[in-house]
Amino acid sequence: MTRILLLGGTSEASTLAKTLAEAGMDAVFSYAGRTAKPVSQPLPTRVGGFGGVDGLADYLQAEGITHVVDATHPFAAQMSTNAVRACKAAGVNLCAFERPAWQAGEGDKWVHTDSIEAAVGALPETPARVFLAIGKQNLSQFAAKPQHHYLLRLVDAPEAELPLPHTTVEIARGPFDAAGDTALMQRHGITHVVAKNAGGAGAAAKLTAARTLGLPVIMIGRPQVPERPVLGSVAEVMAWLSHSPA
Ligand code: 3Y8
Ligand code: NAP
């Protein structure tokens, strides 16, 4: 009997959750608990970490999970790594449901970097006005360049003091649209955009806005995760679920 654990937190996961619910499949949706009020899902939902690889392997066993779909974000590398290890240990089927990385197009001015630290290094020395649309988990690295004014877009208002001296905080949960991001970046006189190569539509608005405004984008490449089957559409995931052994 197929029982699915859907590791969520992205628009792809939400789309898949809807299809699984409509198909009446036995599935559990999982959030990390990173935001105060995550979007509700049409599936039974659990929130919070599993307790590392062993915690996840125990969960899979205890819940009789037969299939794990890792639809977390390409930058949720720890979760994805744990899922590979735990599913191997528990003998449970695993696939990733992931959107392709963005590619620079006509008129894009991208500077490719392979880490948050390299993105900090790619910022100029002379003071600039930087749209830092990478959430709140990696802000402290940018304290190495305090001379810039940072526009921060966060899902929840920060509890602790921010590690940067000159900031404007915008509280918003995507998905975002290009017109809104263009107006936002003009209003704040943005000169540089920093983005993670998330892929997908939900975070792409700022790239379209940067192209419109002729601004450079410092693009952070995806972290490495261990090999596992990667599918690119809901239809492929549904086919995988019906063809792989329960
Ligand atoms: C908690 C669930 C859905 C999912 C929507 C997508 C789209 C909107 C765009 C910008 C970039 C960023 C950030 C972003 C986007 C979607 C998707 C996506 C980027 C929620 C959500 C959770 C999170 C966690 C949050 C991180 C942060 C990253 C903000 C819900 C809204 C910057 C990633 O405050 C924090 O601690 C935020 C943490 C991880 C990255 C970071 O390192 O800070 N996402 N985002 C999930 C959980 O608990 O398991 O609250 O409803 C989901 C979404 N965020 O169902 O429609 O699919 O990508 N999320 C990035 O791309 O760089 C914003 O502002 O332009
Ligand atoms: P991460 O760094 O890869 O994971 C850190 C730990 O958080 C994991 O080891 C796990 O804890 C827990 N965790 C992560 N995702 C989980 C999930 N879906 N369900 C249960 N536990 C989870 O993850 P992250 O980058 O902080 O991402 C956290 C959540 O935000 C994920 O749902 C992800 O899809 C979503 N998100 C992240 C980004 C991003 O830029 N990173 C963007 C959009 C959405 P244990 O080890 O205790 O199991």
C-alpha cells in the first residue's frame, strides 16, 4: 500500500500536494517550521525537523512510508542529503521533484558565484544599494561589507537584531511579480541584486525587474546534493509513484 512523505516548502510541493489530495492518495506533507504561519496544505501536515538522518529513517519506519518525494528547495541541501541517506537506510523509494536552474537570457547582466561568501566578494567596495532577496538565514555573511545599503525581503519580521547596519526590511511572502519587483527596486534606488538560483516562477520576478532596469544580478549557484532520481513535473512524479514498488 503506497504511503507518501512529501518534503515541502516550495510552490512545486504545493502543486503536487493538491494533485495527491485530489487523487485521494495516502500522503503526509512536511514543513521544516521555518516560517510562523506556512501556507496550509490539502494533506495531513507535520511541521519541524525529523532529528537528522536517523530521526528521518525512524519516522519512515514508524509511519510505514513507502515513497518519499523531496520537493524542497534546491538550497535545502541538508534536507535533501538526509533524505538520500535515510531512504537508503530504510529501503524506501526516493525521488526529487525540482525545477530547473535559471539560465541568463538576452540583456541579463549576471555575475555567477558558487557560494554566499563568493557573492559577498562580488559586491563592490564603493557603497551600493543592494536588493538581498535570499531570505534571512545567510545575512550575517554580508556583514563583511557593511558599507552598502541592503533592501531585505523576509517572510517574517526579524526577531533578533539584524547583522547589517544599513537596511530596509520588506516583509513579504512570494510568489512575486515583475511589475511589483520593478517598482520596489526603483523605489529603493537599487544598484545590485543578489539571488539564489532557486529556479521556478516564484522568485524569478526580481530577475525580470533587474533586466528591465539594466541592473547586475549576483547569482548564487546551487549547492551539491547526492545523486537521486530528479523529476521535473507533477505528471512524472505521479507516474513514478504508480510504477515504483510499494
Ligand atoms: C517555510 C512556506 C508555496 C511556496 C512558496 C518557491 C516560491 C514563494 C520565493 C525573494 C526570494 C527565499 C525564501 C522564497 C520563495 C516561494 C515558496 C519561496 C525566496 C516559504 C515557506 C517557507 C519558506 C522558507 C524560506 C527560507 C528562505 C526562503 C524566503 C510558507 C514562504 C529567499 C529563497 O525567514 C526565514 O527563515 C525564511 C527561510 C528558507 C531562505 C533563507 O535561507 O532564508 N524560503 N518559504 C518552509 C518550511 O518551513 O518548510 O511559509 O508558506 C515558501 C516559499 N518561498 O507553497 O507557494 O517555491 O521558491 N523563499 C530563495 O529563493 O532565495 C524569496 O524574496 O525574491
Ligand atoms: P536545510 O538547511 O536543507 O535543512 C535544515 C534542517 O531543517 C534539516 O536537516 C531538517 O531538520 C529540517 N528541514 C528542512 N526542510 C524540512 C522539511 N520540509 N520538513 C521537515 N524538516 C525539514 O533546509 P532550509 O534551506 O532551511 O529549508 C527549510 C524549508 O524551507 C524547506 O521546506 C525548504 O523547502 C523551504 N525553502 C527553503 C528555501 C531556501 O532558500 N533554502 C527556499 C524556499 C523554501 P532535521 O535534520 O532535524 O530533520
